[in-house]
Amino acid sequence: MISQLGRYEIVSELGQGAMGIVYKAKDPLIDRVVAIKTINLGLALDEKEEYEGRFYQEAKAAGRLNHPNIVTIYDVGKSGDVAYIAMEFLQGRELRDIMNDDGLLPVDQVLDIAAQVAQGLAYAHEHDIVHRDVKPSNIMVVRDGHAKITDFGIARMASSAVHTQTGMVLGSPKYMSPEQVLGKALDQRSDIFSLGVMLYEMLTGESPFNGENVNAIMYQTLNAVPTPPSTLNPAVPDMANFILAKALAKKLEDRYQNAKDFSADLRACRDTLPRSGKPIDISQLSGGEKKLPNAIDISGRRNMEEDEAKPAASLSQAFDSAAATMRLAALTATSEDVDELSKTLKIARPSPETINRAAPPAKPLHQAPPVAPRPAPDAPRNPAEPPAKPDDSNLMLIAVVLLVLLGIAVILIA
């Protein structure tokens, strides 16, 4: 482990980030503990330019933001082949760890966390910054349930000089918006959709869009309508169903148009519920942007992501395949959009046979066994059939009548 980065004294390693190691460090000038996010620039030239550009883009984006629900950036620098960002050291836990370790949180706490995240996003959106990767591992929960958004590493600003090839998607598969899956231009409504996916998972313990691989997840995102969360968790109020339905709308015009309105509705819903009173356990302090191992990022490189779905459902190495994006567009988009994407990606429009091979196989619907028709009341009985037995209710009635008659007889004899 290195001992120094610029003026910062390295104390310990906190974990692995998407682009490098995250350290706990001390700033000797003001005696402040910070988290240092690094990126190793000793890469191939084309990768170095892209990653370094995205790294400084994060610093520039997040450094412009000063909000209680966004991690604070203090400094940015470079030491040899290592670039770094010094940021606020958070005494808390990743939301992903809390969800994994603690199970379902009380609904009022879930709504409160989501409302805070929406408030932080609203502030970023007002400054023309779209996060593009809203997910539980990029949310830290500190003392008193306070939530902070981290990792603006793939945020895109209107003035950004770092561009992504059209049709290439950045983000995490399970939390992508439909327009992000298709590689279209994004605005603040994409972050709202991603937060809706995260909120659904927090309320139910399940992702609204599942699949055995990334292509299947993307197909679900574009086509599937998730079941209302209250059917999976009876504690979820109907109002939350309506809020999520609006946040997860496929069409942009049907979705929340800004995160501030989303946050206001979440807080209104929370205020209708009794407070649970039990604080979120942050005793297992992580203090940095720790990532879970053994997952794969969008480019196919090994990464510390949190998107491993189920043990048997490994992520596709070809997640950012332009051909896969093209097939999905052919399945879901308009003919004009498919033609435009074909020209942009310089890929021929797929044939119907290719589309059919790419589509998930349809499963036969479950059919209930046929029910024999009941005979009409006056239908003659087949002599070969045994006589029908009286049911239990008829036998009980006969027994009661016999007992009454027996009692009357005893009284008359007496």
C-alpha cells in the first residue's frame, strides 16, 4: 500500500472503486480525515485518455455541487501515474450493504432515504448534471439515517468535453432507464427512473426487471411492467404504488419531470405512515465507497460492482455490444429510430431471423386441467353409476330432526 498521495498521508485501504482503489487518508494541513479515490493512469493510451477524462469529469461535476445529500469534494490532484480525488470521509454504510445485511427496512425509512436521494438529484439536475448511475452502492447512509449520493464518475454535464460513443451505454444494468438501454440522449428523467428501480428493490427485496443475463434484463426494462410493490410487501401503501408507477413509466412524458416533485410525493407518502422509531444500524462503518467483488462492469472488465443478480445469473461479457443494442432497438423502437441507430453504429439493420434468435423463447402458458361439466338437475342418472352419497350437511340435518322427534316422544310418554 502506498503511504503518500500529494500532501495526503494514507492511513488504510477502504476498498476497490470502479476505476481504482479508495483510501482513508489524512490532510496534515488542516488535520482532516478524507477519503481518497484514485485511478491508475498506467494504462494503454486510448484507455488512459478516456479514464482520465472521466475521472476529472467526476471531480469537476461533483466539485460544483454543495448539498447535504451529495458527498463533498475537497481536492483533486495527480501523483505519477495515479490521479486522485480527496472527498468527504463518510462515517456510515453503503445502502447496498444495509439491504444485503438487514433485509427489508421499515417502509417509512425507505421512503425517507429515497426522498433524500431525490432531493440531492434535484440539486444536481438544477446544475445541469445527470448522475447516470443511481444505485444502492452509490448511496451512503450515515448517522441519523442521512443519505448521501456518491460517485459521479459517469455523470454527464452539458459542457462536458468527454463524450461517449452514441449507442454505447454507461451505467449498471438493473438500474438503467429505457432510454439509457437504447443509448439515447439522457436528461434528469433517466435518474428518476433509476431511483424508482432502487426504491422498488428497497420496498420489496426484488428488482422490478430481472433476467438470466444482461440482454434479458435490458429487454425487461424496455418491455415489462413490474407488479405493484404492495403485492410483494403488504406494508407498502397504495400511494407508493402510484408513485413508483409514475417513476418507472417507459415514456418520458409519463414519468416525473423533475426529481423535486418525486421527492415531495415520497415525503407526503412517508408522512401518512407511523414512524418505525428504530434507527438504521450503521455500526459496521465502512467509511468509503466499498464495492462488492466478482461482478463485471459494462465494458467486460472485472470490476467491483454490485450488480451480480443471483448466483446462477452471471452478467454477459458483451453487455455494451452494439449488436445487442441494435437487436433490442429492432424489437422495441420505431422503424425511424432503428434506421437512425443503424446509421450511427454503422451496423446493418438485423433481419427478422436474427431478431427472433435474439428474442427470449416464449414459455407456454400454464393450462388448468379440464373440469368435467356438471349434469343438469333433472338429467336422468345412469343406472351403472352408484347412487350419490348425501353430503355431511344433509346428514347433520337428519340427525337434528331425529333428536327433536325423540325428545317430543319422551315428553308425551311422560
